[in-house]
Amino acid sequence: MTQNNVKIAVTGGIGSGKSYVLNTLKEKGFCVFSCDGIYKELLKNKDFSKEIAQKLGREYIDGDVINKKRLARAVFADRKKLQKLNEITHPAIIKNAISKMNGCKLSFCEVPLLFECGYEGLFNEVIVVLRQKNARIQSIISRDNITYDEAILRLNSQIDYDNLNFNNYFVIRNYGGLAELKNNTQEIIEKIKLKYL
């Protein structure tokens, strides 16, 4: 059945391989967006920086620009600060993402905190990327150049992907190498194309 403006969220725990899945979708010619990318755009907005400074403190602002690393370190160590940041950023990010996706027939958006924010209802489908916890920890440490303890804090700020039921969603298991992940992504693409294109 052909449909227009199909929106699909790609989610999963930090370090699960969502960005690789998104890149594979991009290679296949689909419209792809990333909430992390949108967040980076927003961080360049002076009004957005001002709001964060007002609600969280000026110590995270260098001139007119947010020091992302300093802010991340602070919020992942303090749940109240993280909640405050999320209250500022998430509505703005998701509004921006949905607006961008409205211009595409079939589009995908990487949404890291989809379930935590209750945004799954905004999308036609959800793809969940799963990966073993140890592999995720190592990936976060090497990618973000942070300590093991900092990686654990980031992991623990999200829902527990190891103990949830994802039967209603498309699931990509990232348990092998990149070639296997690409193949698993391709299988899901084919199922989505059959359903919507």
C-alpha cells in the first residue's frame, strides 16, 4: 500500500549503532534526520543558549556558545539538571524533526530518547537497534573519549533496553560486525518498503 509522509523513528540505547543504521538508510537514498544533529544546530542559536544559561547556569556557556562537553558532564552526573535540560531541548528538537520529515514521502529520524519522552506515537513505525551492554560501553568510551564511569552514567540515564518487549516494533540486532548490521538493516528496509511503497 503506497502512503505519503511516512515517518519512522530509529532508536536504541547509547552506543547501540543507530548512526550506522541511519547512514545505511541514507546510502539507500532515503530522507534521514537525527535529533542529535538538530540539537547541535539548536546549540548554535543564541536564544536557545540563553534559555539554557538561565535555567542551568552560565558556567556552561562560553561567550554565546554552549560548551557541550562541560554541560554533558554536569547533566549526566545530576538527574535534576538532566531533567531540566530535557524539558528545554526535547520539545524543540522533536518539533524541528517532525517539521523536516513532513517534506518527505518516507523518512527516518534517529530519536535517542524516544520511549523516555513518549514520542513513539508521533511516528508510523519504530526501529529499535539492540546491542550488548559491554559493546555499547566500549563504543561510548572510544567515541566520546570519556571514562568507564562516565559511560555508565550515560547508559543509566536511559531506559533498560535489555529488559523491554519490542514485539510491536522493527528490531535490528547489532550483535556481530558491521557487515551483519548492514544486512540486518537491509532486511528491515525491505519489510518497510513492502508495507509502504
